[in-house]
Amino acid sequence: MTTIELGNIRSKEQVEKLILKLNGKTYMNFIVSYSISAGNYPVIISTDRPNTSEDELKNMVLWYLALEL
């Protein structure tokens, strides 16, 4: 499993929007999770796709988010 941290999001509503946009999307089948830390919500994005580097995952997430704008 390859994992990247997207960063801290300020509100739970924004996190929920990201989950709806990303979870299960693309051939990488994004797995989106989050936690609560000091009033922020760190977002973690993972994939079970074999042999995926962190750079590949990061680039696919950014590409997909750009298409959703």
C-alpha cells in the first residue's frame, strides 16, 4: 500500500467533500482517511495498486482534483 499525506484541512465539511470526490476514484482506487489533530483534520490518501510510488500517487491525486475544478 502506498500512502501520502495531503495535509491539514481546517473543517470536517471540507474533508467530507474531499472524501466524496476522491474515495474509490481512478484505476488507483483511492482510499481516503482522516483524523483529528489540534483542531485540524490531517487527510491521508492511499492506494492498494501494486508498485505505485508516492510520486505517482501524488500526481494522480493532483490530476484528478484538477479535473474536478
